[in-house]
Amino acid sequence: MNSIRLQSNDKMPERKPVLHVQALSFSKNKAQLLRDITFSVPAGEVLAIVGPNGAGKSTLLKILAGDEPCHGDVLIGGQHQGQWALKKRARHLAVLPQFSLLNFPYTVEQVVGLGRTPHATGAAVDNEIVQQVMQELDIAYLQGRLYPALSGGEKQRTQIARVFCQVWREADANPRLMLLDEPTTALDLGHQQQLMRAITQIAKRGVAVVMVVHDINLALAHADKVLALQCGEMVAYGNTNEVLTESVLQHLFSAQIKLIQHPDKPTFMVTL
Amino acid sequence: MIFHSSGVALHWRWLLSGALVVLCLCAVISISFGAVSLSLSEIGLWLQGKSSLQTQIIIEDIRLPRMLLALCIGALLALCGTVTQGLFRNPLADPSLIGVSAGASAGASIVIVLLSQLHWNMLGVPVVSVGAFIGGLIAVMVVYRIATGVNGTSVATMLLAGIAITFLTGSLSSILEFYADDEMLRRISLWRMGGLDAANYTHAMIAASVLIVLLVLLPQTAKALDAFLLGESEARHLGIDVDKIKYILIVSVAVGVGVAVALAGSIAFVGLVVPHMLRMLVGPAHRFLLPLSAIGGAVLLLLSDVLSRTLVAPTELPVGILTAFLGAPLFISLLRHRHEYGMR
């Protein structure tokens, strides 16, 4: 699956990257948290950011989302992150935060619909998109339930659906970029697999995806490229199978890690 | 929830019309009940301009301005309560959290104690009310400045700064009371209880103009308020100019509650209980919640005012005592049952 998508990318090598990051550095309280980070993500590509705790993964994602100013360049659709008008940017860029606190009794459908806030497409179109996305992420049966009463995994799927809604249609905005901070948090195995499939699908429809993941197996199976961070520095960046090697992983996590061939797919799996 | 959210959207016109009919009924009740009861036919005669002089005086000089003031103040308080709960992302927040009531109370005390020689009016508004309004505004401005840094306004800091300012202005009021004489103390405590007995057309018109401005302005922020509840950076990622919205909302609450407190003293729990109860009925979407809160607040204060005038007639209870007396148990029951409404 992975190699097939790489080939389709190879057919259009001159495509302008949706996200281009050049020499990004970031300091807070005199501590340098990120140093000299450069990469780009074209439409249709899934980039996984991996690394040990405290490596700066979430910080990097926050900077990409425009929450923190940084040194260096972050270009979205060729335009500097800070130069986008907020509302316009929201049509192109959707962000899934690590935690979400919503304490008000909105229904699942309403929360998902909030993803359409930046779009002026009208209630009928918005509602249709909400229904499609809820089907895609298997939360249609939760539609009328109240968000605060959901389980952790159900809340996470609802938030992901909201983010999907924001960049669902090419007709609304292009290029489109999704930034996901640990999207599989609180999801059971079945829903992890389903979510990854949904992410692959939406990427195929032209969305560039950057996600922070902890589960290396998910990165191995579903990411086109991987960026490995350690102490704020890029230790490796490139195609998934080239980056996630035993030596890189052992160095990255300071642990005895073995890669074994997946029995059914041309990918590897991690074991300790 | 009684209505499903899509049901509310579907039947919105009927719902709004129904609420307005209830409001009109309460307005009629408010005019009809009091130390002297007026029958519907008497009110009908008055509407045609054929009533007796006594009825005309009771209605036009006493009950009508009072009814209008109660309606506007109730609507202002509930509207500001809804906004405050959204702003703090907490369904149990109250406008007094950002210091406006305490500031207004200190402002009133300052005028009563230090400027006791002044009995003049400003454009028909007693100087105590002006002092209260200014006190409320200053308190909110200080709270806002404390909570606003380079990274925008922190709602959590605002909450804590509001508590600090409430204590500070409270101690200021206490110092003033310490030096006040008996007559001043009586005036301060009467002012604090809140009441609509000083109602006149000027007061009602001031409250009405602020209410109309807020009723036009706030529903435009409904979408932003919904997004805001997800969190500030989430709202920004949905394209909302968070700092601008916060500024609009804080100024609205300061002016709205400031005017309400200045004209009617502190009337507790309307701003807390009304939005909360309506959220249970129609859900939290601000497009529906904001207008219905305004109507709900007006209804609640109209009915409370009728009770306050009739319970111990021919004298009357300050309406603030009544709303607090009814509101506190209601609030405690909300706290105990909030899980059932999907709130944590």
C-alpha cells in the first residue's frame, strides 16, 4: 500500500509543497526547544513525526499551527504562516490538539459541525459533509449524544471528525493541510486501524497530513515519510522504510528495538 | 434535553414566538398585580385611553416604568450571564466573577459615604448609580489589564484577578462603612439588596438602549462563542479572532451588568440560573441560547418583581433578596444534578 502511493507521488515530482519548513528554530525561556528543522509535505503525503517524550514533537506541531512564533520559515501553500488571515487560513489548515476540553452539552453532531465554522457553504452542504465524515469515522450512531457524556475514545473520534470536516472538500479550499497531535490517543485497536485508513483516504484526496505518533508500528504501516526528532533536532527525515531502521530507532529511544517483517505486507513491525 | 438540537433549529420561529408570548403575558401580570390589583378589563380600558385617573396614574407613573425596567434588567443580566459562561468556558460562571458587581458596590459606597452632600442627578440618574456604573467598569478594566499579556487575555487569570478585585473592593466598601453614619449605612445596605422601586422612564430607557445594543451585537458573536468553547487555540484554528471576540464580550458584560447593577442594585442568580436552565432545554448553541436567555431573564425578573411587591404588601421586599432566596437552592440542585445534563 505504501509503495503504491509513493509511486503515485513520483508521477508528479514538481508539485508545490503544501507545507514547507525551512531552518525552523524555536526557543522559550532561553531554552532552545527546536533547532534547524527543514522538511516539506506535498499534497497527498502523510508525514509522521516520531521521537521520545520531550523531543519537541508537540511544540513543532504548535508552531506549524501558528500558535507560537519561531525563527525560520513556515510556508503553507507558499505563504508565510503568519501572513494568512485567520479565517482564510482556517479553510486550508485544520488542527487536532492533544487535549480538548469541552464542558458544554453540545451534541456530537454539533461538535463535528463546528469544523465548518470557517466555511460559508450554507447549512445544507455543511450538514451533508458532517454526515459523510461521521460515517467515515464510525460515529454516526453517536450523532445525538451529548459530548461531555462520551467516553475518551468517542470524544477523540468526535474531535477528529470535526477536524476532517474542516478540510473535507477540495471545492472549499486548496491546498489543504491537517496537523494531528497523537490522533490515536484513547482509541481501541479497531478504531486505530479505521482512523489510519480514513487518514490515508483523505490524503489520497489531496490533503497533506502531518501527525505526531507514538506507536512506531502505525508510522511504519501508514506514513509515507517520517521525521525523527530528538532533543529538538532532526535526527532523520525521509521515506518511512529508510528512516525507521533498527539503528535509528535504538538510537532515538535508547532501547533494544527489533524490526520484523510484516507477515502480509511489505512493511516492518517493531518489537521490543 | 427536552428538545433535540436539530428540533430547536427546525421549530425556532415557533419557539421564539412562544417565548415572546410568555414574555408579554408576564408583562401584563406585572402591570396587573401589586398593592392595588388591576383587572384585565381595567388594563384593556387603559389601553383604549378610557380608564379612570387613578388607574392611569398607577399604570403610567408606577407600574409601566417598573415593568419596563424589570424586563430590561432581567434580560441584560441573563444575556450577560450567558456570555460570561461562554467566556469562561464554564456553565456555572457568573458575571460577578470578573469583579463588576463588587466594583459597582464599592462605587456606590464611595458616593454614599464620601459624596453624601451630593444629591443631584445626572440626566435624571442619581449620582449613586453613576458611581456604581463607573466602579463596575473600573473593576472590570483592572481585571482585564491584569489578565492581558503579550500572549493575549488569559481567562483563568481573569477569574483569579476577579476574585482578588472582589476582595479589594469589598475591603474598600468595608472601610467606608466603618466611617459611615447610620443613615449612610442604611442607604448602602438598601442599595446592595437591589430593588426596582426607584424605577422611572429615564432608568427604563437607559436599560432599554443598552439592551438593544447588546441584542444586536451579541448574536453576531454566536458562532464564535460556540467555537470558543472548544478552547482558545482551537477557536483560532477555526478562523476566529479570539482576542477581538474576548474584548467585545468583556466590554458587553461590563456595560450590561454595570448598567443593571447601577439601576437596580445587585440582583443575584438571574445571570447564572437562566442561561443554565435554558441550556438544558434547548442546548448550548448560542444562536438560540442568547435570544432565549434575554427573554428568560426578563420573565424571571418580572415574576420575581411581582412576588416582591405582593408577598408582603403594602410594603415590598427588595427583589434581589427574592432572587437570591429562590436562586440559591436552584443553583445547588443544578450542581448536584449537572451530570444528568451532560455537564461535568
